[in-house]
Amino acid sequence: MNPFRDSLACVTGGSSGIGLAIARRLAAHGARIVLIARTPERLSAARADIVSLVPDASVETVALDVTDQAAVRQATAVITAQWGDPRFLFNCAGDALPGQFDGYPRADLHRMMAVNLEGTWNVTQALVDALRRTRGHVVNVSSLAGLVGTTGYTAYAASKFAVVGFSEALRNELAVDGVRVSVLCPGDTDTPQLAAEQAHKPPETAALSARARVLSPDQVAKVCLSGVRAGRFMILAGGDAQLIVWLKRFAPWMLFRTMDRVVLRARRETRSAP
Ligand SMILES: NC(=O)c1ccc[n+]([C@@H]2O[C@H](COP(=O)([O-])OP(=O)(O)OC[C@H]3O[C@@H](n4cnc5c(N)ncnc54)[C@H](OP(=O)(O)O)[C@@H]3O)[C@@H](O)[C@H]2O)c1
């Protein structure tokens, strides 16, 4: 059975990267889609991209900043009035800025919390009644950094650990109403966000991520939708993520010692560089 066929799916961050890849796959499965992001031109380009792949796709776009709670409430009221109650909500909108903890700007910490946690909260809260009516499914995008904290990601990890905690509590709260909640935790994925992050990574962070395999957005989208079909709460994307989460659970000392060694080596190399 295809749960996506003819269902309405809202995808925040649907104009790029992982959100766009999820929207493409949803369209291929026959879902009706509402793409949500801030920039109208990127939304139009994403819509054209999806329609070029699935010519009969139903794709609407809504330009919205998910951190603006009043605007979110207004926009979601229009979405439900015009296109009906969504059966799926994918909260993919997110922001990441790595940097060393000393001197990390508070404004960037606030932005990360606002987009990654509060944005997810705002859209979910505005649509929760509609999701109850459809006995729907919410998928919040956290990260592998929301399960294992690594150097250079104090702000981002804090926001993504918060998304995991929020999702776990919400799962328990909405299960009695027949609404499912999942949290997607991908490792590094080849998107514009990752490209932007590379420019800001401290050398120790770059050394750690150099060891990780980079996923394609479509690989993540595929794992995400099969996790949704299977009704899984925690959806891990990528073999690295599976291994790292296993190590953290059963041999944390081994994981932390390995990470600390990589960081120490990178620090020494940076200090001894001419
Ligand atoms: N790429 C990775 O390696 C990776 C790994 C793990 C988790 N993730 C998470 O996956 C999610 C998607 O990331 P991505 O890599 O696909 O990023 P991306 O390609 O940069 O896409 C981010 C999307 O979010 C939208 N967005 C950003 N801020 C927004 C706001 N305030 N309101 C509404 N929309 C907003 C962007 O459009 P506008 O800028 O036009 O608003 C864009 O559509 C994020 O939550 C990210 O943290 C990414």
C-alpha cells in the first residue's frame, strides 16, 4: 500500500537539499505537496524541478519564515482552507553554522535555536489539529549531530539534540490521537547547507568530518520515506550513522577516545603549520 498517494504533504525547507529530495520522492509516489521556505524564487525553481520529473505532480508553494509564529499560523490556516488537512508534515527547514565555542556569536546560537527548534515547533503546533483529523505523521529533521556532539557544533548540536527531545515527547503526546512522529537523523549530506558549512569549519571539525561518508539528498529521502512507511520513530540515514549511534550506546569510551584523538591530531597539525 502506498500511504502517500493523494495525501497532502507539507515540506518545510522544501526548496533545497534534503527537503527538495523528499518532495521529489513524495511527488513520484503521488502525494500532493506544499513546499514551504522563505525565498519565492527558490520555491518556484523547486516546483519546476519536481514538475519536470513528475509532470502531473500537484505542487503548491508558500513563502514563509518558519521562525515567525504569527506568519506560520496565518499561512497554515490558508493551506488547510485551500488544499485541505495535511496527512504528512516534514519539518526540514534548518540552518547550521559551525565555529569554535570561544567567541561563538550569541546571535548565531539564537538563530540556530530559532530555525531548527522553534521553526519545527511553530509549524507542528499550527498544524497539529489538522494532523489529528487525518491521523497524520510528523517527521522532524534533526541530524547525527543531534545524537552525538562533536567539536565546532556546540550551537548546532544543542539545537538538534533539542529537536530529538521535542520529537520524543511529542511522539508520546500524540500517539493516543493516532498521530505518528518520527525524527530523521542524517549524517553529512551533499546540499547547499553542507557546502556553506565547509567554509566555517574549524580545522578540528574538518578533520572529523573528513572521515565521514557524504550521502546524497536522494539517499536520505529514500531512507526517510521507508522509515515513515515502517512507522519508525528514529530514522538514521547512512551506515556511518548506524555505527556511530551503536558505538555511543554500547562503547561510548571507544567513540569518544577516537574522536578526541582525531581532534588532538588536527590541533597539533594546525599549531605546527608554518
Ligand atoms: N546537509 C547535511 O549534511 C545535513 C545533515 C544532517 C541534518 N541536516 C538537516 O537537514 C535539514 C535540511 O538541510 P539541507 O542540508 O537540505 O539544507 P539546504 O539545502 O540549505 O536547505 C534548507 C532549506 O530550508 C529553508 N529554510 C532555511 N531557513 C528557513 C526559515 N527560517 N524558514 C523557512 N525555510 C527556511 C531554505 O530555504 P530559504 O533559505 O529560501 O528559506 C531551504 O529550503 C536541516 O534541518 C539540516 O539541519 C542536514
